[in-house]
Amino acid sequence: MLTTQLIERKRDGGRLDPDEWRALIGAYVAGDVPDYQMAAMLMAVFLRGLDGGETAALTESMLASGAQLSLAHLGVARVDKHSTGGVGDKTSLILAPLVASLGVAVPMISGRGLGHTGGTLDKLDAIPGMRSDLTLGQARAQLERIGCALMGQTREIAPADRRLYGLRDATATIDAVPLIASSIMSKKLAEDLTGLVVDIKLGSGSFLRDLDQAHALADTMTALGAAHGCTVVALFTAMDRPLGRAVGNALEVEEAIHSLHGEGPPDLMEVTYALGAEMLQVGGVARDDNDARRQMQGAISSGAAARKFQEVIEAQGGNASVVDDPAVLPQAGACELFEAPRRGFVTRVEPRTIGRALIALGGGRVRPDDHVDPAVGFVITAKPGDRVTRGEPIATVFASDDAGIELGRAALRTAIEIGDQPVDALPLIVPGSRPRLATS
């Protein structure tokens, strides 16, 4: 195999056959194809795309590069949820224990921050002692015992994707539908799922440019799932402002805990319930949206969802008392209120600016080996459409020192715009969002 010829062919708009994708991915994982050549291939794919057969072949090659879970013996549906990435999106922390408390097994493989967006694993790291580096054997045993595991992509699972994930971030090739779909599905199919719910973000803070791209991604993932007997459902949700109020790892864990106790922000709970309803219906334990919502509200009000989160944290070595006392989480060295600079209506809370500011505060990564400060971030109470008065507190900056406070305040001055007239934000569940079901 001459890698240069494959790159040239894709660069010029040609296609690679399944055997060529298998050889390329296998050689890359073995170290025989260097990062610079794979980076060139990623850019060629970004510019030229892949057809359905190529996307399937790439996904299969990445899936086959590692081991897979075998969970059919659990005797219940296995359903996961995946988000394409957002700012303030902590729904996975709520959904995994909530859905598991209602009788659906949730093997959830998550990632770290990508670009300006946060990552579930970084949030879990904020819980003292919490481990997400489970082996497949440990994950299987935990699922057998408590029905839920929150884990990272170990070296056993799709190692090709593990390497490509970081390379995409470094080469500005994140937002290509075939690469997004193959990355997600190579990991999710390794979980031996019966169902997957995908939260496809739209808006200025998302990686997808428009609704057409969202539909293309949904169609691609549905087809990949169907080929493996996995029902895939896609919902399109808003990411033109942060979801919920908290942005930052420990702050988002705290907000997720409040949500499991029935005290979550309305926007966060609306998206959580919409995604959870699909998970429960795919899992066969709810008849319709109303039945699913009733069950989820019952699990929260009874404390069953919060107790399940405690079980997961304890099973993975964490301090489970955090669910009763979020003060156990890391605390910022400095915090300061941010006040509205003028009277009017909030017209914008730009998520990319907030996400990039979190990284600058130390709450995310520029390089894979960067240290992450779990305590820093923002709590932003203002939403587009809100009427505010001059001097009204509308956000709080959490930082390690006074320099961080000033950095955070500067970001908020840029991200939050106030005008004389209200403007319409995207609805939380975007029109044109239609669940798509497919099984083999």
C-alpha cells in the first residue's frame, strides 16, 4: 500500500475501497503511517467527502481496530446517548443515571473537550477520586451489577479513533460529517448497543453549519446503526447559547446534581427530558413521550436517579457524598459577579466565546497534555430575550486568581450583548428535528 497514492486519489475526488480503508487504518494504528500523512488524508476527506460505502468502510475499520463489549446476556436494552458537542452541555451526567434507574442499561463512552466544547470525562474528573478509565471487563461487571458505566475510550476500544480524534482537533477537520459519524459510531457500536440517541447541536456554538448538515449526519449514523442492528434516533437541539447556567467542569457537575434533585434550569431539563424520552422509548420501557416524562420525573422526585448516580460514582472510586453535598467539588480561588452594563434585552450569549474563555481560564486544553483546572468557569443566568436593568447581576466568573477574573469579565463583555429590542433565539428542540428509527 502506497499511502501517498491513496491521499492523491482522495484529494482529487476519487474513492477508496473497503480493503484500502482497512489497510490504511491498520497501518496507522501499527505506526506505519505517520501523523502527517493521516492529517493530509483527513483534510482530503474534509474537502472531498466520503460516499456511504466509504463511510461504512472507515467506521468498520476503526471499530475492528480494537475490542468490543458483549452485553446481550444482560437481558435488557442497552442504550447510550451522544452529543456532537456544546458549551454547558451536561445532559449526559443527568441522563445516564436517570435512564439507568428506570431499567435500561446505559454503557456510556464519552470523550474529553474538543475545540471550544466541553467533554463529559473532564467533568467526571472534577469528582474527587472518580475514575473513568475502566477496562472492558470492569465496565461489563459494573453494568451487570448496577446497569450503568461512565467511561472513556480505553486503549481497547477503537484505538484508531482515539488517535484520529486528537488529530482532527489539531488539523481543523472536526466538522466533516463522515468523520463525525465514523468517530461516534466506531465507539458506540463497540458498546454492543441496542439503541443510540444522538443530540445534534445547531447554532453558532456547534460544529455543524446548518440543518442540511444535521440531516446528513443523522442519515449517515442511522444507516451505520441499522447495519449493526442498533436503532438510532437523532434530535436537533440549540447551541446558539450555553445550555443551562453553568460552564466549567465542577460547576457543571454541581448543576447536574441539582438537576437530579429536581432543581435543574428549565432549558437544561427540557433538552434532558426530550433526549431521555427517546432513550426510554428505544429501550422499550416507555410507550410515548408523556409516559417517558412521567417516569423520569418520578425517578427524580423519588430520589432514584440521584441514588443511581451515587452508585456509579462509588463503583468508579469517587466520593459519592458529592451527590448530597456538592461543596465536596473543587472550589475556585476567586469569584466575582458580572453586572449588566446597560438596560435592555439580552440579544446574544455567544457560546464559542464562552467556551474559548473557559480554556483560557485553564478549564480546558490547548494541547492534549495540558492540566485542567476543574474549578474555573462561569455561571450565566441571563438568556437571550431576558429583560435586564443596568447593574443587575447576570453572571459570575470563577477563576484561580484576579487575573483570571479580569479575563473572564472581558469574555462576558464580548459574549453577552444587550439591545433595545428582544430577538428570537433558536428553539431548544430545533424545527426539522425528527427522530429517525432504523433497525436491521
